[in-house]
Amino acid sequence: MTQAAKSPLTHVRHVGLGVPDFRETVEFYRSAWGLEIVDEDSDVVFFGTPANPEAYIVRVRKDSAKRVDLIAFAAESASAVDELAQRLGSAGITLVREPDKLGTPGGGYGFRFFDPDGRLIEVSSDVAQRPWRALEPRESVPQKLSHVVVNSPDVAATKRFYETHLGFRLSDWLEDKMCFMRVRSDHHILAIAQGPHTSLNHVSFEMRGLDEFMRGTGRLIRQGRDPVWGPGRHSAGDNTFSYFTDPVGNVVEYTTELERIDDDEAWEPRTFSAAPEVADQWGTGGPFEPMIPAMHNSPDQGLWTPAPL
């Protein structure tokens, strides 16, 4: 199957996390990370940001095991949802949930399937938007969900799946260990890293600007939550980074100024070294080695298992 000329996807909507330390994790994303609760039940909380119209960008659900429930991407339209579902079905990919109305906040129309590593992917359209506003200067809360990075034992095979079936395009490589993938002008909304097992590498949140990025980083440091790496600036994507861990050990990132690729056809993917001066242009982030086990994370306990919500 050849790659679609243009991906029907537009951006990453949200990430769903199953966590055993439910209340502690909810409090982290609310009071430390700066998200706001937009809906909740006894065992699930939906988080949004006042600066983005998405119904929610993170879902935290109580579970006995630590897992990624799903990664959700937005599609252009209901017809794009149907066409993509049909395309996947014709390629022999079983749909976990056929295209239908969604019962989560914001509703919408979508379907679900497993990628080749067994993580659950949702594609949706027509999700109702929330009222939103531009962030004020110095307001250090996330502006949107920027990107998700996953670990795969076979980066090349997982990359081919997202290119062939979902129309992702390669932006850059970090040696042969991580590929950065885009669907529109943002340098990446998904990256796939070589890992010892399938797991979540990190979830990244975009801040308003450099000052707000630093203020958010400082807020967590003042709360006694030191970064596992950062603040610094990457070469691939040219974005800033400050990485922290949430209460169950998932890595989350504040970022800003992610590179944009406006001439899609003219772009030639680059390969960056993992040398310290390349991984962190500023040289301010500290040693990378302590970050490696955190980014490898523990094996995902939810693979090939549909999320209960």
C-alpha cells in the first residue's frame, strides 16, 4: 500500500492514561502541571486548558495497572474518518471500535484500532469545542498538547505503519534511534523511539512562549519537583524542553517554539547526532544519562487490550 498524498489527520487531540495512584496523579496535573478539570467521575478525570478549544487533552483513569489507554488524533471530517476506517479495514487491520458517535466529553465521531505495537489509537472528527482564550503574558499553563513520543522495539516497522496507513511524514531522525513524524506544519506530533519494550516515552505540552516555559519549569522546581532533564533546547525540532515525571513515572515535557515545516514537499529529513551539544543546544539541561531509564518507562500494561472507556 502506498502512502497517502496527504494525511487525513490534523493534530493530536488527547492522551488517556490508566494509573494506580489516581488521586495523586490527578492532583499533579491540576495543581503542579497547570491543567484544568473539565469533566470528571469517580474514577476518571478529563483535563483541558483554557487556551485551547479541544474538549480535553489528557484523561486520567483509575486502574490497578499503569497503562496508556489510548492516543487520539483529530481527522478533517466525518467522511475522512469513514475513509480512513475503510482503508485500514481493507489492509487487514481490525477495528476495535467501528466509526460511531463518541460518548466522551465533546462527543464527536470516531473509531479505534491497535497499531503494530498494540497501543490503542482513536481517530475522531466533529468533537465539540470548548470556549477558549489567548493566554496572558507570564501565564505559565500549557497552551495545547504538542506531541506524544512512544517507545517501540521496532522503530522502522512502526514508522512504516504510521506512514503507510495514516499518512504521517518523516521530519527528522535522531541517529537511527528516534524518528519525528508530522501530519501538518508542526515538526512532529508523534515521535517513535527505540526502546527495550513498548511503552510511553513522554507527553509534551506547548507553553505560550519562552518566558512562560521558564516560569512553568520554575513552578515545579519550587514545589520540589526537579527536572529529570532540562531546561534546554533540542536540535531536532529546535524546541525547548523541561522533562519531569508524574506520580506514576510517566515523563511529561514543557516545550515551546517547535519548528514548523511550511513547504512540505521541499522538506528533506535530516539526521541529528545524539551528542550532548546536539541533544541540548544551550548546554543547560544537565547530563542526559539519568533521563534514559525514565524515558524507557515500564512496559505498557494495556497493550492489545481495549480501554474500558
